[in-house]
Amino acid sequence: MLTDVTRVGEWSHECHSAQWSDGVDGPRVGATFTGSYRTGRNRWSRVCTVTECVPGERFAYVTSGGFPPDS
């Protein structure tokens, strides 16, 4: 459940959707996805890169882009 980024919009108050990039259909180290966010009138997106993926143990990613830059 935690690694299915396409379902994040069901649980997050800020991130309303996420899609895997470049034809990737699931989590693996190095895979990227784009998250789309909104709060009130503000809307933005971030490209995220998976940094750790150990099924049943760990799932981590970093974000890139935006102003101010964050991760």
C-alpha cells in the first residue's frame, strides 16, 4: 500500500495525485514519479526519485524542483 504512489491522493490532504514516469509501473530504486499538490489556490508538482525500495521493509524517495527547493 505505501509503495503504490498512484493512490496517495486517497490519504493525503495536500498531494492529490501521483503518476509513475517514463513507463515505470511500480517502485524500484531510481524510478521517478510526479506528485501533484494543492492547498487552497496554490498548486504545484514535484518530481520524486525512489532512493530505497525493500519490499515489506523500506520505501524512500527524494523530491526535486520547485521554489524553494526541497527534498
